[in-house]
Amino acid sequence: MPDPVFVIHGVANRDLDGFPAAVEALQAASGVEMHPVYWGDLGAEDQHIAATLPPLHASTNTLRAENKPPHTVADDALAADLFAERTPAPDARTRVEQTLREHLSATPQDHEAELRDGDVAPVDSDQVAAYLAEVWDQTTWLQRTDDPLLLAEVGRDLARALLDAAPEDEFGYAELRGSGPTDFEGRMRSLVRRRLSDLDRVAGAAIQAAVGRINHALRTRLGPGTTRLLGDVLVHQRHQAAIHARIRASIDTVDPELGRYPDRPVRVVAHSLGGVVAVDMATAANPLWTEKLLTFGSQAAFFHVCDPRGGQLEPFAGAQRVVLPTSLARWTNLWEPLDVLAFAASTVFPPHDGSSPADIPVPHSASTGLWTHAAYGESPAVAAAIG
């Protein structure tokens, strides 16, 4: 009876019961006896990640400079960073001005304010556009947005502020009509400035609220998963010896001589970071002698190019590929086209006999969606490759 295939899982696997069940399903699909090797408990700690997340609504009054205007909305870190990196949109003011002119030039029947007083003086749209140009650079959020709907609403609101303001309003249009020419221009300029400032502050508050909620959702919902994914990569380096010992112990339960000698090599199937572990062990100074290695969604070549793994492997110099030792006899590497965590192996590693690891694409299944890194176990192509 042939020795079983040992299956090493990858990052972010904390399902001690589910992993053996998945291996059992893969065994049934491939017709090959398989032995699961679980090391997820040695990965990154993620159960307390929520304690490090800032609250959704946090006061930043203590961080506000003394000379900062009291009405300024406290910056949300992510929203502020996003907008700080954006240069002013070149046609943002033009879009506002276009809508502003359209509404100022509309017929009197289009404005409810005209019903209050039959003696309505037309608003000089050129003059208002000039006032808008004077104060536009004082905005924080509006000048950096290119959203046509938002900018159109700003222009529409400015027009209504001039045409529809209540008579008792300090800067109401009724008061503007009764002012002298000089005072009229000053009050109109002030009205445009104040209204635009208010709209800019409202837009900023809305943007910060939306981005803040998205940021919080990403942190709370994806934080633990991200911690497992990236954390396992980092923790793997520190716990490498313990992970290797766990795999060695699992193999020993089947046969203590397996993988220790050239004439007793093992067969290994490994996913994601498990593939890195398998290659590390097979190419170590005291190697796990491996007859056949099947990796999928793995990063062994990527890691070696970024940070040479050592053992029997030479650093990758670009022109000359890194020859694999005889302790890793045959390597097949599968990758799914939409898996951003899958990397080729043949361009970096040729086996000892001069051939290349077989890089084989796995057909994409529409049912797996966009996150395909965890879907290899359900692929008939993977089961066929194992068989």
C-alpha cells in the first residue's frame, strides 16, 4: 500500500475540525489517501484584534489647533488622507458655476421666492460667478471633488440662497434688493462666501461620515481575516521551527523514516503559505526528502526572490535560476488566474535535472467569485492533479 499524501494548509486556517473534513473531501475526489497536517494554532493571534481598532466616532477636540475655526469638522484620518493627496479638480468650480448660472437665469415662475414680492430684480450671474471665483480656493472638500451630482447641487443651492432666502434672513435676497449698490454688492459677496463655506463643511462632514463607516467596517469585518493572512506570514518566520516540527511529527505518526532518507521520500500537497513551508523543508540543510510536491495558490518563488530562504537554495540573481536540490525531486505548481496570492515557480526554480517545475493554471469557476485563494479545494482540476 503506498504511503499517504501529506496535506499542509496555508494562511488564515483556524478550523481544526473543518480542515480534516476538507482533506477528506479532497481525498474522495482524487482517490488518493491523504493525511492532514494542521499548524494553524501556531499562526498569528487574532482574537483580540478588535481591541486595537479606534472607535467609529471619536472626538479630536484635543488634537485641534488653538487657532482652528470652531466650526471646522474634525478630520477623519482616512478621509483627510485621501483628500490631502488629491489636487483640486480642474473643472469643479466650472461645474458649480454652470448650474448656478442656469438657475439664476431661469424664468421668475421657476422660483418660489418670486411669489413673495412682485418687484424682483434680476441677479447678475456674471457678478455672482466672480464672487464664486474669489472664494472657491477657500473650500477644503468641494474643490477636490469631481462628483458631478454633488457639484451641481452646490450650484443649485447657491442660486436658491440668492433667489429664495427668507426676508428675515440676515443675508436674505429681500434685504439685498433694498440695499444701495455698494452695500448690495458687499452683502451678495458675503452671502456667496458664507453659503459656500457652509456647503463645504456639510460636504466634508458627509464624506468623513461615509469614509469613516467604510473604514470601520473594513477594520472590524476584515481586520481579523487580514491579521490571519498577513500575520501568519510574519509569525511563520518566528515560529518556523515549531511549524516544521509539527509537520515532522505528523509524518512520524505514519512512519518515522518517511522523508528522512532519499529512499523513503514523502509526497506533499500544500496550499498557500503551506507551499512555502514545504519548499523550505525540502530544501533545508537537513531536508525533508520529497518525492512529489503539489502546491496551489503558493508564494515560494515570490518569497525567495524577496528574501532568500537559505538552506540549499542560492539567492536568485535574475539571469540565473536557482537550481533545486535532489531532495525535492518533482514539483507541480497550480495557480488560479484571479488569485492574487498565487505565483509562478518555473521562472525562478529549475529542478536538479534541468527541467522546470510544472506551472499549471487552474480554470476559474464563476461560482467562486473574486476571492479565489481559498477555493482550490473545490476545484476538480486540483483533485485531478493530485490524482
